[in-house]
Amino acid sequence: MYRFVFSWRWIRLHVLVWLILIPAFIGLGMWQRGRYHERKAENAVIRTAMDAAPVPIEGVDAVGAAVPKTDRWKQVTLSGTYDTAHQFLARNHQVNGNPGFWVITPLTLTDGTSVLVNRGWIPTESADQQQSPAIPAPPAGTVAVTARLQMAETKGNTGIRDVTSGLPAGQISLVNTESLAAKTGLRLRGGYAEVITSKPADSPQIRLLDKPSLDEGPYLSYWFQWWLFSLIAIGGWITIIRREAQHRVREAAEAAEAAEDNNEAEDADAEAPASPATAPAP
């Protein structure tokens, strides 16, 4: 009854289901599974960093050194004076769908080194979203800041190209300490600091950045959805074959019934008596 599944037409269906669709669905599910576990690991790092007490930045972020992933989001303390002569606006940052900029101002520490400080977000002020708004002045004198340590932004960890030419004066595309150290001549520590609190307080025009989200994203549901698609593909393959087999059985039964009816009709014709000959008229 199932010999038809070995025909060339049906072999193409088997190849499509078993060698293309199912491996693709399983592979996509495995990729989503990997993203889910990556997100869980990232959230664990963030949660540990945010639960720990702040530490002086001098002990975790050296001049010219890269901040390791395990130290990202670590809470740090730093004290110094803001260097407004070398501040920048990091472009293309939105808050609740509103376009704006990060305000990046170096903070000069007592040892002469500097840290790029993300003071927060300000909105655009005109219809031209790329036009630089006025930057609110930072607190004067010595400032004590508690912040979240961040890795320097690069194309590798953001997917954004570090554009250094063609931008309005004072704007940057990435908070990249290496390029900004070359541009400013400052002895910058390797990461940058995202302000949590400031004493004295910064301008109310600047919105502090929100805490990082610990949402695990849609990866878990996507993982199971792709594997469910694999089961659906298998179920569909079985259903198609069974329906074809049932169709063929019905056709065979109908053909046999039709043949039997024909045979019975032929037998009836053969057994019927011959009609008597008509006598000639006198």
C-alpha cells in the first residue's frame, strides 16, 4: 500500500522535509537556545555587578586597558572635575522613541588621568535630528560620581561603524576611548562611566540612563517554536502520506467494484435466452 513513497516524486518530498526543513528548524532552535543562555549569563553578570558595593574606578579601569565583559556594569566611584573643553555628543540615542544624544564629558581625576563620563541623555531641539543641542553645564568644582562601568564602544561590540568624519562638530558615533584619546590627547582610562548619582547634582535637563533590563527576551519561546515547527513538519509528512495511501486504497476499491459490476453485467447478458425468430408473413 505504501510502495508509492519510493517513487521519484515522493523522494523529493522526503528530501524537502528530512534534509532541508527539519534540519533548518532544529538549527534555528539551537541558535535561539544559545541566545537564550547567553542572555541568562549576561543578566547574571549584570545582577551580580549591581548587587555589589561600588568600588573605586582606579582599581578596575586602567589607562589604555580594555574593560573585560565580567567587569561591565560594575558600580564604581570616581571623583574629579569635569573637562568641558573636550566633551562630546554621542548621536542616535533614543529614549521612549524620542531622538537625542548622550552627553559625554571627561572627568579629570586627582592623578591626572581622565574618565569619559556618560552624564545622561538630552533630546534634540529642532526638526533636524542631527543638529547639536546646547549642552547643559556640568557641576563646577570637584564632583563625586557613582556610575556603572561600561566597555568602550567599538564596531565589534555594537555593530556600528565608528564614523569620525562628516559629523557636526562635537558629535561622535561611538564612545570609543581609543579614538577619543587620540582626538583629545587625554590620558583616558579604558572604559567609560554611566552616571547613577552625582554630588553635586547634574543639570535637571539631563536625563540619567535607566538601569539595564534583565528581561530574558523572546529567545526561550522562539527556541521551542522552531522545534515545534519540526514536529509539525513530521506530522504533516505523515499525514500527507497516509492520505495518499487512503486515496489510493479508495481508488483501488472503486475500480474493483466497477470491474465487478461490469463482470456481473456481462454474465447477465450471457445467461439471457435468445429471442425467437419472427415468422414470415403469409
